[in-house]
Amino acid sequence: MPKQKEDNNNTELEKTIKNHSEKISRLNQRISDISDQIALLKSDLNGFKKGVARDMRSIIDTINNKE
């Protein structure tokens, strides 16, 4: 293989590797962001469930006390 063609192939490979590395880095950041959002959603959902349970207990207590 001629030296110039080999150099061009290496340059292309380096560009491709750099491009893939950047894409992987962006994907890793997106995964991290989504993981953080999921953790927040879980926390919010648990708070919501507790709030609903508290409200339902209050409603049931109010109904039972009226009888």
C-alpha cells in the first residue's frame, strides 16, 4: 500500500474515532441526565403517593366521624 494512501486512511480513521468519541461522550451525558430525571420522578411519585394516602385517610376519617 502506498505511503500516502496509508496516511489518508489513518487520518480518516482518526477523524472517525474522534467523531465516535464525541458522540459517545454526548450519549453518556444524556444517559446521566435521564438517570437524574428518573431519580427525581421516583421521588416526586413517592411524595405524591404519600399525599394521596394522607388525603384518603382524612376523607375516610371524615366520613366515619359523620356516621
